[in-house]
Amino acid sequence: MLESDIITLDNAAVSSSEVMAMRVKIFFAALVVSFLGILEGAVMDEQKGTAEKQTAWEALGVSQKSYEEFAIFWDGLNKNTAKPGNFAVPRVVVWLNGAPGAGKGTNSIYVCDAFRITQPPVVTSSLLDSPAFKKIKDSGKLVDDNDVTMLVFKHILDKKYADGVLVDGYPRTMVQAEWIKLLHDAITRANQKSDFQVVILNVAEKVSIERQLWRGQQATANNEKVKATGRGEIIPIRQTDIDPAAAKERYQVFARQTKDALRVLKNTFPCYNIQADGSFSDVKAEIYDSLRKK
């Protein structure tokens, strides 16, 4: 070995090839450290983003699942619906709810009047008149949350409801109640304003069942007359309006699922509880008395 091939390093004799190997090791070690630093930063950014999302849905008091599904729905709704002149945020949205037979259809006109809403109510059950939905409704059960919500939300954001809309029979489940909160939040974050109000018509189970069956009796009598005379219109009859067991199940579905959903809304938006067990005139008077104090 020639003398020129020997390099003195820290008082030790090291060959030039060994020095090169050491330099390569140092280079790759530095490269690994740099990569790990970048990876750690990316992980921290992802964790930070996740934490921010968690804060968002926790702050709204909704589940992560509802938050993420609504985000997808709202994005699609904006892309498909928000065309110039065809999309509007209502001045006020009144969510009218109550047990079957509570008189939502009968009393909605008075609630609309109290909130100065001129458009006819959006009746959730009427939006679900397809044969598939009808079969589910006739059994007393509820239609899938996403299907109902998509129909309702798209409908109420039509420009004809810009001055206000009453929604009859929504929400029915906790998920639907969460989506109402998310809708209000999305509207607010879009720098727009919509006044959400909740009106609940309360009746006892016995009264609910009696009224459902009475409605079925009235519809049956009407339909027989129409068939006999050829004049008038046939009224659709639900199974729950002629079968006491189905009527009871319909009320109990409301009690099991919808009451908790309404509690969520009561803690978020102004809410008016109307006792609707009495006569039509008494209920009408209580509606005006309660809502005029708003």
C-alpha cells in the first residue's frame, strides 16, 4: 500500500475507501432522519385535521357518521341544485311534528299563519308516495333517513319557499334531527340566515289511535259514496287507519324514535309544545296563543 492511500483520522490510520464508506453511511443516515421528519409532520397534520373535524361535530352535538354523510350530501346538493335562480334559503323553516293523529295536517294552516308563511306546507308523507315507500309507511315503519332527508331538503330549498316554509312530519329519527342541525350550520357558514322553529303537537296514545281509526272510517265512507255516485275523489287509506294493531304500532314507533329526536331539536332551536288532545277549536286557540308570544 502506498503512503498516499493512508489518511490519518483522529490519530488513526484509515484508508480512503473506508472514509468514502463512512461518508455514504452518514449521507443515508441524514436522508433517513429527514424522511422521518417529513413523515412525522404529515402524521401530525393529519391528526390535527382529524382533531379539528372531531371538534366540529362534537361542538354541533352530532355523530361523526352524520357529520361526514351530511358533508357528502350537502356538497352534492350544492353542485346539483344551486343553480342561479333555482336555489334559496328560506327566511324561516317551521318543523311541525307530533304523534299520528295529533292534527298536523288540520292545524298546519294556523301555524303557517302565525309565522306569516304563505306557501302550502311541505308534507313529508306526501313526498314519499312511491309504491316502495307506501309499503313501508303502511306497515307503520319509517323510510330510510337518507331518502327522506334528500327529498325534504331539496324541496324546501326551492326558490318558491324563500319567504318561509312549514315542514310537516320531519324529523322522525335521531339521525334526521342531527341533519337539521347540520343544515342550519351549513346555511350559517355560507353567510346566510334561516330561522329554524319547532312546533310539537302532543296527544296521548289512546287519542292517537282513536283519531287514526276515525280518519280511516271517514275515508272509507267517502270512498264508498264516490264509488256509488261517481262523484268526488277517492281518499287513500293507510293500513294504520283501519287496523288498530297497526295504528298502535305507528304511535309506538313515534314514541320510541321521534320523541328523542325532538328533544335534540328542543335543545337547539326555539320550540313550542302544543297540547292537542282537545277539540279542534281549543287546539287552534292554543296554537295562536302560544305562537303569538314568540
